[in-house]
Amino acid sequence: MNIVIINGSPRKKGRTGIASRFMARKYGFNLIDLSAGEIPLYTGEEEQFELESVKNLRKLVKEADGVILTSPEYHSAMSGALKNALDFLSGEYFAHKPTALLSCAGGGKGGINCLNNMRTVARGVYANAIPKQLVLDPHCFDYENDGLLEEPAKLVDDMVNELKMYVKIAESINK
């Protein structure tokens, strides 16, 4: 099963990156890390689609059986980095593709607006955003080991298991 995680944080040491790396290591998923800064600001000009970073983004998402979008909540929405990356994609890359949503909240606002924003954009690219979604707060992280604590890791397991279920359903329909 080929699942791709898109780390939507522009911060190299942010919690969203910790969660994304944790999932990539634990489950063997591919990771697109937007904190590397390789994806340019989307303009829609044809020459952008010839850049290796954009070609790689499109290839990995197109070939994926499922996608996990992760983002910090910035001003009640997903990060600009994630939205920008998604602008390089379309229904051609996401149509009916099972997609899980994970937000990392920093303060007392909760991350739900980020999830709603990601769900709206996922619908715009025809992704199948699964029902189970997750918010991770600052107390969920094992900062010393670049991972998650036991209880939040179990919540991630539940989300990943649901995503895998939807991937299997999609595969059985598309046979």
C-alpha cells in the first residue's frame, strides 16, 4: 500500500514535521516535506511544472493509493505552504483518493478550523477526505525522540487504520 504524507509545515523543527516524520518511520510511508522549501510560490505558469520539485510532488501524489495531509493551524486555516503545494495538484492527482487530515494546534484554538479548511480544499481537488481526522496539541509530542507519546500515537494508529480501510475499499471498487 503506497501512502504519501505531505508535511504542510514550513518550519523545519515544527510539531507538524515531528508528527509527519513519526508516521513515515512507523508505517514506512513516503514523506513530502514542504519545510525543505523546494516548492515555489504557485503562479500557474507552465515552466513551473517542469521543475523537479513540482514533478516529484505530482508523481508521488499521483502514484499514491492514499494521502495524509498534515498542517499546523495558522490563523484558523492550513499553512500557506500546504495550500500552495495543493495548488500544483488537481483532480487528476486526487480524484477519489482516500485522504486523511491531521492538524497540529499550538495554542488554545484547537486545530478544528485547519481541518475544516483542509477538508474544503480536499473536496476542491476531488479527494475522498475520510471521516476520521485528528488534532495533536503540544502535550502530545515526545520532543526528545522526534515522535509522539503513547496515547496520541494510538490515535494516529486509528486514523491510519481507517485510511487503509478506505484504500482497500477503493482498490476493490477499481478492480
